[in-house]
Amino acid sequence: MSQDFDAIVIGGGHNSLTAVAYLAKAGMKVAVFEQRGLLGGAASTEELFPGFRFNTGLSDAGLLLPDVIDDLGLTAHGLDWLEAPALAFAPLGAEKSLTLWQDLGRTTEELGQHSKSDAQVFARYTQQNAAFGALLQEMAKLAPPSLQYKPLPLLLAWAKVAIRARRLGGRRMMEFMRVLPMGAARYLDEWFESVALKGLLGAVSVSGLLQGPRAAGTAFMLLYQQMGSTGGYMAMKTAQGGVGAVSAALASAAGSYGAEIHTGVRVAHILSENGKALGVELVDGSQVLAKVVLSGAEVRHTLVDLVGASKLAPSVMRRLRALKLRGSTASVHLALSGLPKFSTSDNDNERLTGDIVICPSLDYAEQAYDDAKYGRFSARPILIARIPSLLDSTLAPDGEHTLSITLRYAPYHLRGSDWGNEKERLGDLAVKVLSEHAPGLKKLIKQRKVITPLDYERDYGLTEGSMMHGQMSLDQLVMMRPVPGFVGYRTPIEGLYINGAGAHPGGGVTGAPGRNAARQVLKEI
């Protein structure tokens, strides 16, 4: 591995693999180095227990750009989708529940049992959000405009987005600009009266955030989660074989274009001289040189740990220290001997094919955040659970099931304790809260694994357990992502690019940061 390359990519997450595939397809000689033995990063599907395979980080690929799928021919590399009839199921107690379906007519009919007013406006809500989400998707495909580097091409590209935005109509465009900085709670209050519906929809507005749904900018996250969606909840695509199948298809595409993929190999340092990246040094001391280096790792780790603080200007260090990571997501993975029964659901199997959401109101979500802002994990957490084996029998032995719970809030920084002491107590809490709606759940559990924010840092390379490589708050978006001054995937080190979730547009299984970074490299080298 001492030979030179056109490009070296650090990390084997889905964004890095996307970048590798684009660069290799363009004829570049590319190598990627992943420290784990498994590709995918937070978009991995892992066999935690014999015969049971789990999505250990991100659980869905609904945000994956259609351009990435088409450009790289991922279908030909084994990527296939499974159709879930349900989007989300919310057990509400007292034998009541609420389900949002892929079929808008079914959703409207169900909403009518809770609020006739909400049933009447839900279609308009989904139409507006679909239009807004489509515009955000167009924005996600572009490097942020900059006055520092060749501004004209980027400004022209963003002008085209503005022209597309005009198709929304003047009134709707004004509404788009009004909604983006709002709190999700206020936005939902303007549409609906059902407490349960607002709680269900609001649960996704705090994805990856250490904020409550009343915080400014959470309406943006609500819409971001709906890029490419028409169902009003969030964009959802279930990959056959788990979300890791997306990473596997990307790796296969990259390999078919001649890229070298190395797992179990950790990069110790990024080599640089006179402010220019030269390649990388591996933990065994060997050096691999390249014209450019791309990093899918979190930006602060990339620059401070891999490049070295001594090679960065004081102004850069100040910006990096100010970067808000604030990981607050934990997960609990259960191997089950059978399918749990929810006391409030009819026709369990169909309703349970989407998300199972425990967030009965916006007040509930805000109170869950109240604990976290004082350094405690939520006493009554927001839970978003899935039973992937219901749709995909390859994930568990016959007659048995996998159940994964995403829990908010679980702050990386605990006050008065640590994750070594609190890890299993958090797992107990998640099972207890879900068991209130599925009374027989505990008896079905064969094995359990809890993944805390500290585990996501240690085992998955997510600094502070931040799934988004930096909180997607209003001050860390577009031209200010990851921090002001790093525009267009560039870093202060010439020839070093960021291609992970810390770059525009942000987190989730989009492939956008990897695609955009690769396209920028191809324009500049």
C-alpha cells in the first residue's frame, strides 16, 4: 500500500463510499481506508447476535439522493427496496392508536377518528411539505455559494435553484422562508389540533438535535426529514438486507470502477507540508501519498487529531472549538423469540412495518428535552422503534425478530454520572417504556445490546456521539456548515476536503456530501 494515488478517502461510511465511487468512475486512482472491519459507518447492518442482524446506527435510506442511485447504478449492484404499508404507528394507551400509512387515503380515514379538522387539512399539509422537501433536495445537491473561490459557477447554480423555487409560487415561497427558522411545535400548531398527531409528527423534528421541538429551526429538520417524501411524515425507504445494503452497493460500484477498499486499516495522520495535504500515514507507520485527501470523519477529528492543531491557524482552532456536536442519541437492539403484540393496535403486522413512535404530545417531547439540557437522559424518552424483520426475513431466524429502538434524549455529557454506570439502566428504561404498550415484550427478549453516545464515539468514530457530525441547528447550515469559513467541502489545508455529514447538507443517508465533495474535487484538480 505504498503506491501513490490520485485520491485517498478516510473512512468507509456511505458518504465516503459515494465519493470514492464518483472519483473512480471519473478515472481517478482511489483508495479508501476504514478502521473497522465493516464498511458503512453509521449506515451499517451488523450481526450482533448469531442469526440476528441489526441497523446499528441509521435505520433508513429514504433520504438517499435519486441521483446517487442512478449515477452509480446501485440497483445493478444489488440494492433493492422493500415496501412498507405503514409509515408510523403511535400507540396511545387506553386501546387507542394512530397510524400514518403510505396510502394517503388510509391516513385521512384514520385521522378522521381523532379529528375531522386534521383529516381535512392533512393532504394540503403533505403537499406543501413535499414541495418544500423537493426544494431542500435541490439545495442539498449543490455546494454552498462562496465569494472566496470561483464564485460565478456556484452562484449560477444557486440561481437555478431560485428559479425552481419560483415554481412554488410567490406566496408559497414566502411561506417556505417563514417556516424554515420556526420551531416545529409552532408549525404543527398552525395546522393541527390533535395532540397525538402533533406528537407523532414532531418526534422526527429533533432528529440528531439536542433541542426540543419548540426550539427555533426544528421546523427545518422536520422538512429535511421529508426530502423526497409525499407522505407528510418522513422519507422512508427500506433496503433489502438492512441499511448496510446501501453501503455494500456503493462499495461494489466503487470496486467495479477500480477503487481500492481497505478495511481494518486506521489512518493515524494526514500528511501535510506548507499548508498542503500530501497523503496519509497509517498506524503501522507506512505512508501513502496522493494528490488530494478526502475525509469522511468528523471535521474536528480530521483537522485537530489527524492534521494536528500545530498546523492550524488560531482562528481556525477557535471555530473548531465552537463547533456544536452535542450527540444525544442512543439505541437499544433486541433479539426477540417472537413478534411483540401491542395492546392498542389492530392488525399488528401491517401497522408495525413502519416506525413505532412513543411521543404522545409535543409537551412530552419538550419535557424529554428538559432532562437532557441538565445533563440527564430523559426519564420519559422519545422512542422510535422498528421491527425490520417483519419486512425482511433475512435479518432474523425463522419465527424470530429484530427490534431496534432509537432513544432521545441521551446526552453524551452526563452530569454526576457516566455511561459506564448508566448504560444498562438506559436499556432497562427503553424496554420499560415500550413494554407499557407491548406488555409481553420482556418475555420475548433473548439478547440485548445498548449503544450509547460514548459507544458511537469509541466504536463508530462519531465524535461526542453526534450522528450528524455537528448539530444541524440554524447556525451550522449551508455556508456555515460545519463552521464559518469552510466553504464548498474545502478545509484550510489545500488539497484536503471534507466529504462526511459535517459538510453541507448534513446528516442522514443522503450520499449528498460524498457526491458533492467528489464533484468539487473533479472540478478543481
